[in-house]
Amino acid sequence: MTHVAPDYSRLFRLDDRTVVVIGAGSGIGRESAQALAAQGAHVVVADWALDAAEATTALIQEQGGSAEAFRLNVLDDAEVAAAAERFGAASALVFTAATNVRKRMDDYTMDEFDRVVNLNLRASFQLIRHFGARFAEHGGGSIIGFASIRAQVVEPGQGVYAATKAGLVQLAKTAAAEYGPQGVRVNVVAPGVVETPLTAQIKANDEWYGAYAQKSALGRWSRPDELAGAVVYLASDASTFVTGSTLTVDGGWTAIDGRFTPPAS
């Protein structure tokens, strides 16, 4: 079989493709939706809050991109199944929705446990398997979830959140194995600390905020737009042989100890 040389000038382009972004009403999801649209994708801007989805859609359209707003409650199994059926011919799915209750394990209520697990893990499971099956029927696609450095390293008060993110990593690996023969790729992005509504509690505490900033090799927090490139990469032809992987975008947080810089000699 003759190998056709790739057109590297179009490696990240997404023209004539549809990408569904869940959680696109704010934060990382909104920035990812804009980045995908800038590469030519038609973006389905999905969020539980329709007004937020419409605001992101308007922003993309103002920038000359193509987008449509779509209300989706990922906690509703029927809505997830219907969305997968409707957008099953899309080329990629991105989902960012998550929540966190920062409490030590002794202080957790089971209602709080269920709230975090249901959104972060159960909903992810439903999204991956419903869209995975539909993508497989249509010849392939890319599924991109958002884990966290907390899937790898933890601190007091992060137990349940960390467990859900570690679970998502394993779900993605399993889905990559199960849907891979049908051309479906499944990966996760693992951010460090990002300035989003989810981290507002930390930002409000100067000492806490500063300690997190100094933990990374770059000495600062991430902006939501700094995750968008990873999403475009995983959605595009630049990553056609990447599946079952975790792409860590944490400013070096998990690469270094960061607590003490010893003398040079």
C-alpha cells in the first residue's frame, strides 16, 4: 500500500468536523470550544445552563466561528443517550463538567459523596459509553475527558474528588481498549490548578493561592485557555495514534517535589 505523505500544514485543522463540548458554558470548556472553532470545527456548545451555552455560542460566532447551543444535563441518563444519538456522527466529544466538596473524609456526608461521584464519575461513564458506541457505529472519533493531577497526587480534603478523577483515568483506558478496534480514541487531560469557578474557594485565600502557585515549576496557576491546546491536539489528526493516555498539563506540579530548593553545592 502506498503511503501518502501527510499535509502537516493542516495537522490541527478541524474543518468540516463537528465537536461536542460539554461544560462549554464557562472555564476550560468555554476556552476549548473557542479554540476548536478557530481550527474550523462546528462546535456543539453543551451545558446544563442554556444561557451560558448561548453566551459561548455568541462569542464563537462573533469570532467568525460556527457553533450551536445545546442544553444537556449529564446527570440525566436519558438526555445523555439522546445527545449521543443526535451527535453520534461528530468527530470528537470533550467533557469538562465536574464538582468538588473539599472536606476531610470524617466530615463528608453521603449526600456530598454521591454528588461528587455522580457528576465526576457516573456521568463520565455514561458519556464515554454512549458516545463511544455511537462513534464506533460511524467509523471512529475522539473522546476527551478531564481528569486532574489529583488522580495521581492528593492532599487532605481531596479524597472523594481524587478518587473520581483516578476512576475516570481508568475508565478512559478501558474504553480505549474496548472501542479502539472501531477507530474510537479515548484520552484524558490532567490539569493542575486552574483559575476557574471550581477553584474560587482557593483563590479567595491568599496564602492558599500562593502556596499552590509556588508548587508548580512555573510558579503560577494555569489560565483556562492554556488547556485548550491539549484539547485541539487530542481532537485533531495530530494525535491519531494516541489513545488510553493521560496528557498532563500542570506546569510541572507532578514532576517536582517543589517544597525545598537545595543549595547548588
